[in-house]
Amino acid sequence: MNLPPLFAEQMKIQLGDEWPAFLQAMDAPAPTSIRFNFLKNSNWPENADKVKWEPSGVYLAQRPVFTLDPAFHAGAYYVQEASSMFVGEAVRQLLSEAPFVRALDLCAAPGGKSTLLQSVLKPESLLLANEAIRPRYQILRENLCRWGAPNISSSNLDSSAFGPLRGYFGLVLVDAPCSGEGLFRKDPAAIGEWSPDSVQLCSGRQKRILADAAALLEPGGLLLYSTCTYNQWENEENAAWINTQFGLEPLRLRLQADWNILEREWGYQFYPHRVRGEGFYLAAFRRPEGPAFQLPKLKGKSPHGFNLLPRKTAEQLAPWVKDTAALAFFENEKGMIFAVPADQEEEVIFLSRAIRRFHPGTEIGSFKNKDFVPGHALALSTLAGDEIPKVEVDRETALRYLKKEHLAIDAPARGWALIRHQGLNLGWIKSLPNRINNYLPKEWRIRMDIGL
């Protein structure tokens, strides 16, 4: 691999005797790893090698074409680089006793660490996944939709826009935009974008985001800072800056010797010659204890940009949504209905008033006159009702559905049904007297040749 000369010199100094092993690893194929979604019917590959620090993570012997796997589209797993799964282990060690956590993934796209946080935190917790860049936010929303959990909300904001939420979160993850040195093997295009100036630019931008993030922590709250890079300016120096600038206490994690993760003064560094993964860095901090955040008393029950769905209307969702009594429903100005756990209703109302460009929970669907039109997110969520008609199809038919083609299948005589493959929901179809309509959103369709 042709590494930038200045980067190579930097790494020779950093690694010393390990430089030849690092260079050899950079010329080897990048491993492929996935993390299973235990909210869904996931089957582990036989004899798969497990990721040592993540119980739901496994390595694949070779990289398949994920686009041609219906289980991928159904959200049965997330394709995630193994080193970055270490975020989950940090949360397990540092927040294992917390029954309820308000968590923020501040730089969340494409969604791997958000879905990881959701799987590690208690299901009662509230998770807000935020992404500042609009196109990346759309990708984040799609991946959260596939994951299917009702306790994840999302927002499309710069970190500076979270001022009204000072002291609110018990966990803030800053997986900061970085120079991407740890992705050189996985993404060779990143090599051409690297320069010493970009490293310094990233380091400064990270400090700005970290300053915003530190203010959002409640007393005793946990800050996780991570990058996919190696250099000292973006990693150790920024971690030291967090401690000196904000007085946050650095936290240590328990490592197994065979993980082969390098412990630094402030955090933990992953190298591809040491672990079966890419370059990654993580440091953990805790805000000093103090008075707990108190959710302010809200004047009225109206969320900003939404209306609470009337009870009688919510009752009409019973054939579509499991246990409507355990959910709170919000409706936006376009008539789209969102569902969140009922015990988070006050939290969501507060968030809707505190920040803009906020999307609560799961998009359920909308009423057109008296008829309910279910949303794609409902099909992929854990909320879809058990009594909804379901049509199980083979892989070829599933892929034709995912290309948004017309289908010739046995389906209920009339009305809506979920199309499934191997017990996993893929989306909606609607049977009419003379045809079956494919309701996969057009922006979700497979565009490549599927070879059928």
C-alpha cells in the first residue's frame, strides 16, 4: 500500500519495532464483520469466529454482496467494523447498573454505533441519534428504520444547537469526524484525502464538538470519545484536553490480554496488526457528581411540531401495532404518526420543544380519510401487530420485491400484508382484485442487477 510519506514517518515513530507488522497488515485484506440484531430472528453463521469484545459480533470468512441478502434489508444484522464495536463493551462496563439512560450519539451517521448503543442499553433507555449533514442523516434514518427499535429518536442538527439540553444526557458518544487514518486499508480513497493540514483541521473541529458535548452531560454522566485514526493530535491530545478543559474524570476499562488492544495514557488504541479490525481509538470520561437533572414541568401537553394523537384515533391502530397502551403516539403536520414508549412521552415532548429537526421514535403510518396506510418503518419495527397477514417468500421473490418489481404470488385476497423471507419482514404489499401493489419505498429499491 502506498501510504503518504509524512503519515508513514509519523507511524514509524509511533510504532517503533511494530512498524513492519503494521505495514504487512495494511497490505492484507480487511476483515468483514457483522453485528446481529437480537430484536429480530437472527441466525448465527455456523462456526463463525466471534468478535472478542462484542457478544453479538462475528467475522465472516469472506465478504458477500450484502445488497443481495434479504436479511440485510430486513435489519437482521448491521455490517460494522469490529474495532468500533468496542464502544458497546465500554458502555457495558461503565453503565451496566443504570436502568434508564438518556443517551446521545452526537455524530451518528451511518448508524452503526447508534444501533450498538440501543442493543447494549436497557430497553427503557432513551436514545437520540443525531447527524449534522443532511445526506448522511437520511442514511442514518434508513439504518435506524432497519434496526426497528421504538426507543430511538433522531435529529439533524449541528452540535452547537443542543444548548437547551445542557446537563440532560447520562451518556454522550462523540464518534468524531476525523482524518480517517484507520480506514486506509478499508477505504483507499481516504489516503488521497489525508494531509497534515487535514489532521489539524479535524483536531480543531473535534474540540469544538467536544466542548458542546461536555456541556450536555448530567452530573455523573459518561462521555465516550472515539475516532478511526492513529495520530496523537486527534486522539491522546484531544483526550487530555477534555480532562484539563472541563474537569472530566478519565475512566479505565478492563481489558482481556488476548484482545491485544493497546492501552494509552488517556484511552485505547486499536491497530490492524494487533487486532482483527481496523484503526480505532476510544477514551472515556465522567462528569463529577452533582444534583441530578430535573425534567422541567411542561406547560400543556402539546409537543412542538406535533400533536398528540387522540385516544380514539390511537385505538384504531390496534390491528396494526402491538400493545398500543404501552405507546404514545405523535402526529406531525403532514399526518405522519410516530410511536414512542409511553413512559418516554414527557421526554419526547420536552425534546421536541428544546430542539428542531427532531423525529421521535418509529414512523407508524398515516390515515387517508378513514383508511390507515402503514409506513415502511412499521413493517421493519418490533411494533408490527401479530395479526397482520403475512406472506412468506423465497429468496428470488424477496429480491424481486426489493427491486420494487411486480410480484406474482399467493397473497390474501384483498388488503395489506407483510412480505417476509425466513421469518423477517421486508415491507408491505397490498392485494387488489386484479394485481398486487409493491409498497417498498422507491428510494429503498435495489438498483444493481440481481442476476435473476
